Amino acid sequence: MKMNLHLLSQMRKATRKLLKQTPVDTAAIVKEAMKQASAFQHGGPAAKAAPDMLAELQRSMDAVREQFGGLPGQEQPTPWPGSFTAGSHTTPAGTRQYKLYVPSTYQENGIAAPLIVMLHGCTQDPDDFAHGTGMNALAEEMGCLVVYPAQSQAANPSRCWNWFNESDQRRGQGEPAIIAGITRAIMETHAVDSRQVYVAGLSAGGAMAIIMGTLYPELYAAVGVHSGLPFASANDLPSALAAMKGDFRRSQAPGRSLPIIVFHGDRDTTVHPANGEELVARSRARKTAVEPGQVPNGHAFTRTVHHHDDGSVHAEHWVIHGAGHAWSGGNARGSYTDGKGPDASREMLRFFRTQR
């Protein structure tokens, strides 16, 4: 027992040493401990038990690493068969990181793929948003590329897209210019169908998504907004807080109205549901059809479809009854998700495929 305690002491010492290094490697922790305790491993019952003890510790640490996605500094395998890689793009307006998902079936049939630009909400990042929305799994199923631009903490301490700054509501300036630059960069380096490029987002990302669709209608074919706000609904932080409560600026958006699909929980206390109503009201479609629904063992919802005179669908408004500020139908592996709602990701992709 005394020798086992000595081995454990060496294990703790090795762990403390290696935790100060980057990246952290659990296998290296075990190896270092064995090295430090080499004098111990020369005989006796305790020594014979050491390999089993170390093996058990290795199995336990591997299990923790698998469950929690690894330790800081380690690049973990993704749960999707395609590639999910990091990149960076710089424009005169600034630099942002991003992550790009390319499905395993990409270019298998030689056909250019659709591209979805996904803008995360406050405090989120591309990995969190990808897990929560499940968009990579759907992209694998439907053969889409998905790019997740990442807001930096230098630009916003909470990693919110700055949708409420006037400088970030103008074409060719600020964050819209950066996001458009990322979009075009992916289109240049990958086989993308330019008629099937879409932008979607949650909360602050949803507000930025409508800005992108408004300012760059030649780049994006349709917009998806979850728990977001209308274009130019605020021009500073005080007006942004007011807009989130439903007291938003009603400004006329320039250019044509892009097709849009909107999701909003009617119990959202972060961004008032009136914002979702205003988003669809600005779509300028004339005819509507109301379709109630219910997710089995989940939320009821009301889907309102807005048609043009020729019968084509221009907008959909999904109100999820009883839902708060969370991505409907999302996965609990990500933040701000509600698995009891209709699958917003799947419905957005369905809607996008009808718009090009």
C-alpha cells in the first residue's frame, strides 16, 4: 500500500506538470508518472499491480476525454463524417475566424453544392452553434457546405454580432463586409452553386443575418432568422435594449425583400416575439395561410405561410408556443436549444431549397 501511495504521488506530480503545458495529453500524463516511478517498478506485489492500476486510470481519463470533448489544446475528432476545419479571412474591415463543414459526399457527383452561412448568437462560437443546431448532420444528409463565421471578443466581449451599430448596418463596411468576404472566399475555393447561398442566425446572429440579406441580395438567395430582430431596428446600445423588448425602430429596408423563414418562441423574454412578426411583415407578401401543428411530446406551433400573387412562397413565420430564447428542435450539446420544438434547422433547409 505504501508503494501504491508513492505511485499515486508521482501521478499527481506528473499531472500538475503536464497541465501547465499545451496541448494536454492524457497518455503523456501516464507516461510521465511511470517514468517518475520507475524506481518503484522492480518487484513486489504493489509493483505487479501498477500496470493494471495505470491501465485503469488511462481508461478512465479516456472516457472523460470522450464525454467532454477533450482537454484544452487538443483537436478532437468530429462526430460527423465530413471535415470541420478552421479558417481565417481578412478584409479592409477586419479579420474573423470561421469553421467550415464540408460533407463527405462533396463533389462526389460533380455537382456544385449549396452553401449555408450560420451566424451564432451571443456567448456562442462555431463549435457550440454547430452542435446545437445539428446543421452539420443535415448538411451531410443534403450535401451542403456550412460556414460558421466567429465573432471575436475584441469586437464584442460577449461575442455578439454588432447588429445595433450603424457602421455594421452598411454595405461594404464593418461586420457585413467581413461576413460577405468569408462567403465569397468559400465560393472561390469550393464548388458552390451561386444560386443557392443562404444565411441564417440565432438572436444577434439572426439580426445580422437579416442585415446580410438586406445589404447583399445578389449574394444570398434567402434568409433564416431564429429569435432575431429586423434590419436597422436599433442604432446604439440603448435602442438595442429597447428593440429586444419590442420597442424597435421601424425603418424601411433598402432594396428588394428576400425570401425569409422566421422562428420565434412566444415565451421569449430575451428578444420579444414582436420582432419576429415585424420581420415577416416587412416581407411584402400579400396572401397568408395559417397552419397549426404539434410536436409529439413537445411544443405546439403555428406556421404562417406568406404567398405572392402567383402562389410562390415568400416567407414563413413559425411561432413556437411555450418556447423561450432557444433554437427550436436543437441538440442539448449546444447552448440555447430547445429539443421540444419543431426542427428549425431542417425546416430552414427545406425552405432554402425552394428559393434560388
